Amino acid sequence: QVQLVESGGGLVQPGGSLRLSCAASGGIFSFYAMGWYRQAPGKERELVATSIRGGLLNYADSVKGRFTISRDNAENTVYLQMNSLKPEDTAVYYCNARYYNDPRNYWGKGTLVTVSS
């Protein structure tokens, strides 16, 4: 049973930084793709950033230049460094993972990020 557990969320002032972590357990193989999505109140869940095994990175336009995704394949762990945070970044951030050639998506329970003064 694959489990993803996020950590690192919290309250931060505008312009501040946070680092989210997502640790996976229960899987046998290294994930093909790991990433982060977020869902703000009253809005749909949206892609933030993904990391494909082999080094391909993808970011939402709204976070480019401010957020950085990285991963440790050996540990099946993915991180999201968030800098220059804005109030509009406030959301629940979810970790996502997929195996190669497998349509299933694995999700964490989410960690809340609140950007407010």
C-alpha cells in the first residue's frame, strides 16, 4: 500500500519561504513522476510542479522563478522549495506520484500553506 506523507506547511508572511517535503512508503519501485498540486478555497486542484525521472521538470507559470522542485529517487522523496511567497499561493498542497506505464495516481492528504501578514 503506497502512502505519501507531506510536511512543511504553515503560516508565512508575504515574501517569505517554505520548504515542503513528501515521503513515500510502501512502494517497491522508484516512481516515474512525482509532483505537487494545490487547491485553494473555492478553486479546483491545479498543478504546481512535477519532476519526471530522468530530469524533466515542469512548473505552473504562476510559480516559475519562485518555486523549485527536487527529488531523491533513492528515497522516493520529493521537495518543493517555495520562495517569494504571495497571498495567492495560499492553498492545501498535495503530493502526487505515478509509476511508469501505470494510470493510477497516488495522493497525499495535503499540507496547508497560508501566506498572510
